[in-house]
Amino acid sequence: MRFSNSLKFEGILGKDPVQVAPKFPEVGSFKLINKGNFVVRMQIIHADPNSGKTAIYEPSGYHDICKYAERTIDLSKVSEIKNGEIVTLRAFVVLGKDIEASETYTFKKGSGVMATYEISGNT
């Protein structure tokens, strides 16, 4: 299985997205594109930078990402994740091995930065 990422700035007033340096620490949303032969779900590991307390957020309801599909999580719409928390994407692979992103970001409410990940391969 392969897991790769890129950051994209959504732009202003509908302009085309612009690539942003991968070391940019602030992010506003995550996107996961599934190019693998499996079903995957997005989870966000988030931690309070002051207390170190960590938790895992997973959307409620149906949120499977089947082959050739994608999903986005806008962190500003997730009440469990607070502005300034440290966030990492985890791909929960149904009937397979989960993969945690090696990149860690700081959630900044209102940020136009989207960390986009692709997952591919077989279980």
C-alpha cells in the first residue's frame, strides 16, 4: 500500500488551487483519495498542544471511501477539534492495515490549506 500527500491552498474567489510548500505547518482540512482495491475511512488524530491529551475523530454515519472515491473533512466543522490543536490523518483500512500519515499539522480555523492524501495498493 502507498500513502502520499500534498498541500493545496484553495485560493481566493474561486481561483485555481496553488501548491503550497509541504512543510507549511497550518492546515484547515484533509482530503483522502482512494486509488486502492479496498475500502478506507478517514480518522483525525488530534492533540491539545498544552496538555498533550490526544483523541481520535471519525465522522459519524456512512463515511466509507470506496475505490476511486474521495472525501474531505473540513476541520472547522468538527466541534471536537479545537483551533491550534495538533492534527494527523489516519487511514483506517477496512479489512486491512491502517496507515498513519508521517506529517503532523496545526489546525488553524479559517485556513485555506488542504492536506490532500492518496492511498493506493491492495490489502
